[in-house]
Amino acid sequence: MATQLSLGIYEKALPYNISWSERLDLAHSAGFDFVEMSVDESDERLARLAWSPRECAELRDAIVATGVPITTMCLSGHRKFALGSADPGIRARAFDVMRRAIDLAIGVNIRIIQLAGYYVYYEPHTPDSRARYRDGLAQGLEWASNAGVMLALENVDGNDVDSITRAMEFVNEFNSPWFQIYPDIGNLGEHGLDVRAELERGRGHIVGIHVKDTRPGEPRRVPFGQGSVPFVEAFQKLTAMNFAGPVMLEMWNDDSPNAVQVVRDAREWVMARMREGGLLRNT
């Protein structure tokens, strides 16, 4: 049955040098229901992992004042500090990033932390990269379970967890309600995978959807409608699966002066495809 889903926008789609209150207000003005926070590999965003209780409270106050929650976190800082690294020092830092991200989620009421499926990113793979990555996920899951925070694995543009099929290997092994998947249908399309078949393999374990357009070899910054992702087919499949979780538009507007209009137009375009796929009511 079609329903009204929660539609969110990625923090990086909005201006950078503004306050959280302003950012949440802009998201609201563009028609979005929530914002996804980025904790990437930049020093500025990694510094959020050291926020004080007062800083967390200030963001909670902004959320209350604007009525726009920060429902999810995109934790891509593990690209710099890889869970699968062969360097014990880097792995120790990766574990620290994981633990602090869970603490931050608790502090600002984030429900889902999306983890990127890169075993390593800036160093060569070894035969043990996946095993080390798996052990890092397992430790993170222990912390997240104790905190009541959901961890969800994203299929990425690289060659590690490049599909829902591979993400489900970890979900099935851990067999925990606190470890699920947060697929990126753009990355599925960029790899040329059968999006319908891949979504089916995640049935019952999809806690959110990243939406972006891509082309083969271009996993980012492809304007909606100019790529090759089969959005209507993906949304038809999600409708058939009775998906009712959050849908997040992943965009990078690089502090563009017309960022709000860009995301407003993108929202309308995506909603039209969702209606075609039966995932939204025709309202």
C-alpha cells in the first residue's frame, strides 16, 4: 500500500557555513522531513565526535525549534580511518570513531548510523582486509546494541561491499536487529547491477534508502534525471516490498548560492518518480 514516506536531505546538499538552526530551517523550507548528518573524513566534521553535552543539547534545541529531526548519520569518516586497515594504529582510531559516533547519535537522538562498505580506502587491500573490517563491525555492533542505536551498512561505489548481496553476508552472520542495511540505489545503478533483484535480497532488512543519480564510472554529482539509475523500477520494487522507511536524497551542492532551489527541484523530481513507482500517494 502506498504511503507518505519521510523524505530527507543530505547535509552536504545545503550551505556549509551556516548554523544548524539555519540548515534545518532551509531543509524545512525546501519541503524535507529530516536531515542526514555527515561525519566524513574532514577535520571539521570529525570534530563533531568530540562534542560536549552542551553542544549536543544546542543541536537538540535547534531540532525542537525547527521541527526538523536529524534522523540518520552518514559515517564516512572510516574512509580515512579504515576498520580493515593493516595498521593497528589506524584500526584503533577507526574503533574510536565508531564508539564516538554512537555516543554522538545518543546525544542528538540520531536513530540510524549508516556505515560505508569500504574495507580499506586509501591503502592496498590484503587477504585479511575483509576479516579485519568484519571484526570492526562486530565491535561496533556490540557498542550500538548496548546503546540501542541502529547500524546499517551501505553498498558503496568501490569493489568491497558493492551490492546488497554482499552487505547481506554481514547481516546474516551477525543476525542482530541492531545491524541492518541502508542501500544506495545510485551505487547499485553505477555498478550496472539488477536493482530490483538486489533490493529483493535485502527484503526485511532495509531501514532506509539513499537516492542519487549516477552513470557508470560517475558515482557522484550526476543531476537527477541525467544518469542511468532506474528509479521507477526501484520504487516499484520497494512498493511491492511494502517499504515504509526514510528516503534520503544524497546530493553535493558545494555551497552553491542556489542550493535550496536545487534541492527543492530535486525533491519534486524524485517524488514524481516515487509516485510513478507507487511509493507515494498521488497527493
